[in-house]
Amino acid sequence: MKKLNLILFILLLSLSVSAQTLDEKLAAIDAYANKVVETWKDKSGAGMAIAIVKDDKVVLQRGYGVRELGKPDKVDENTIFEIASNSKAFTTASLAILVDEKKLNWNDKVSKYLPDFQMYDPWVTNELTVRDLVTHRVGLDTFSGDLLWFNTTYSMDDMLKRVRYLKPVSSFRSRYGYQNLMFVAAGKIIEVVSGKPWPVFVKERIMNEIGMTRSTTRIDALPDNVARPHNESGGKLRVLPQIKGANYEGAYGAVGVNASVADLSRWIRLQLGRGTFEGKKIFSSEQSNQMWQPNMMQPLSESAIKANPTRHFSAVGMGWFLYDYYGRKIINHSGGLDGMLSYTVLIPEENAGFVVLTNSESPSFIVMMNKIRDVLVGAPDRDYNAEAVKQVADGKARDAEESKKVDATRIPNTKTSLKLADYTGKFSDKMYGDVTIAEENGKLVMRMIPTPGFVADLEHWHLDTFVIKWRPSTGYNFPRGFATFVINKDGKADELRLDQPNNDLWFYELDLRRAK
């Protein structure tokens, strides 16, 4: 009886939600957004913008909070944000245009267009297709090689030449592994086939055609009314510095779009229109269907099923991810760069879609994604914001416990094996490049040469291990990490190992050997 009563309660609650008028739903979303921004503004938040499309009409587009902490300028529907990996759908839409024009095929070999591009395995290099590039199934680990593009000075061609050094973690097409660099390669194919660089092609063939007038495809060409990124790197919430000489230009096929919710509402209408916007066909419905088809299945854990019992599958499309939720197919993608997190969601069976953009690293972007999705499909009410507050608090408690465990491993009263000057020099990795160690004012300083902002002071921990203390120029919010020098049989420091925990950049992929 208890189970029956619970089912009846959920059913009645669901019916009451679905019985709401659209205006009531939008009012509920707006009120919740204000609550979310207020919750996180002093912890790790700044601003947010939302746009919702229903039945080919923009029914809500609004800004919340501020563009930059400490300044009064408010976020509005025209504020530009970096949308990061939400850009990947622009890359696949561009490829779709070229497929429609019969200039390429999804199953064409990559070597046809990029003859010099190599994977670690020659057989994979030969078999790799355009479809493989945009479906995260090439055998590399999730985020493998991201140190090549993240805030580096490398050009797109430099990045692609270094992919051959990345070692696979699974066989080809057998396992999911999220890949930014493969989308960089896809962007290069667009340039080779069309004769126009990715930023120009996307701007001319998509943005200009559907009226995304304020959006840009270059970080150095931003208009006015721009949100600044924020995170807690450096120990407290701050506006992140703009690193001179480093940007994301070479990685535009993966993360290149900067846009407002007003512009992205047009992008959502194009997507829900299966490639047609206000009677103008940008790409065909056939290609829309291709991009929304599962190409690689993702396993669902028991905890994921328990959290969302109406979800039965999760899969990778092309530039999109797919899953089912309360009987609807959800097409979505998130985006994340230092200090900016975002979500784009399409619900074709409701003829609805929305975008959430934030200029912080708080959970507000995923809280609002869940809330808006649930309201649009009529799911039972759930306080995702309260859950996020608890999850963050629990996470900090776990981190504190882990930090204590690490502290307990420290060997007290040890000295370095060598003089500080003997640790200095250049250490090189084939894939990434050079890391230098210098002695300055009696301390060691580490500089990761391809990434100008990555500068750290090394403080002795024990033996030949040092704590990495990143300087403020490093926008990524790294937790505590360690640098260990390996001493060879001749008593020289000939290897540098970096143990830097984080969620995106795999320092363990670096094999840093002394170059001089």
C-alpha cells in the first residue's frame, strides 16, 4: 500500500505540473533562476542567462546577476558568453552542410582530407573516418591531450601534428572517450573542403544566415556587453585574468563560439526546425537525423538509473548527446572553460529547447538545466538547488579528509637529495613540449612553456618532491599537486613527474625527460 500511495502521489504531482499553463511554468522557472543566482553569488557565482524556445517562439530570454563581480553591469539576453563545447554542434552542422553539398561524406576517411594527420596506431590512422572524429570513439581517454589546446600558444596544425603521441586506452570504436582534439581535426577538414577557415565558415554559413548578429567565432573579436569568467583559483572567487599570448583560437572546432542567449535561441529554432530557419534551409532534415542518431552507446550505472528511473539509454550523437527522460528523447550538450559553464538542451517531442549560460563554476548551470527540462516535460518537482548545496558541502568535506590522508604520508624532516640549482633545466615531452625549472630568489619556479599562464612556485614537501603552488596567472582552479624529480644512477635529476589532480587536464600523460 505504501508503494501504491507513493506511485499515486507522484502521478498526481506530475499531472498537476503538466496542467500548469506555459506562463505559469515560465514564472516558476524565472523565480527559481533568481533563487539559484542568489544562492551561489557569494560562494562561487556571478551571473547567468537563459533562453527558452517553445513551438518556434522565444518564450523566455533573460539575464540574472552581473557580468563581472564588483561592477554593476547586469547580465541580459544580449550578454556574450564563451559557450565552449556547445560549439561542437556548430562543427557538425557545418559538416552537414558540406555533406548536403556532396563535398564530403560522414564515412569518408580522414586521410582523404588530412593526409599528414596520424593517430598512435597506423591502422587506426588508416581507418579513421569523419564520423569517428565527432563521436568520441577513437580509443583515446576522455580529455586525452587537452594540455595541447588549453590556453596554449599552439596553432591548430601544431596540435594536430602532436596527436600521434597520444596513447589509446581502448581499442578503436569499442569505448567512449570524450575528445576535443578530434573536433579540432574536424574543424580543419571544414577548412580543407570549403576553402574557408572554421571561424569564417560558421559565421557566414550559419550565424549570418539565421541572424546571430552578435555572436563571434574568435575570442579576439568580442563585441561590447561581454560576461567575464570567474572561479576560485588563487584561493577566492575572482575575475580571471586574460593571458597574453594564449587563447583557444587553434581549438575553435571544439570550443570556438561566443554567443548570447538571444542569438542562441535562433540556433535552437534552427535545430528544432531540422535544419530550416524561417523557411530558409541551412542543412537538410536528413542530416539533422544523422546528428541526432546514436553512434556510440554509453553505459548507465546503477546509481544513474536510481537517480533517474525513467532513463533507459544514453548515447553519443554527432555534436550532441542523447538520452530518454519521462518518455522524451533529450538531445543535449554542455560546455565548460575556466570560469564559464553552460548547457544546450533540445526536446523535439515537446518542440522545445533552451540554453543556460553562466560566468562562474558554480553548479547553477546544471541546476537550471535540470529544472527547466523537468518543467518542460512535466516531471515531478525536485529541488536541484538544495541538492547541489549539499553535494558541494559534502564534496568539500571529502576533499578535506583526502587532504588529511595526503598530509599523513609526508615524511618529516627530510632534505632534498641535491642542491636547488641541480634540479633546474629544461624537461621535454614529445607530445606537449618543454617545461622549465629555474631557481629564483632561493626557490624553484616551474614554467610550462606552451601554456604561458601555467607558472608555479615549487615548495619542498619531502625528499625530492615539491608542492605545486600555481601563480595567479593560472586560471584553472587546481587543487594541491606535486612535482617529483627522479634521480638517476649518476645522481642527476633527469625526470620530472607531475601529479596534479583535476578533472580535465591529464598531467600523467606527460613523460618529461631532461633535455638540458
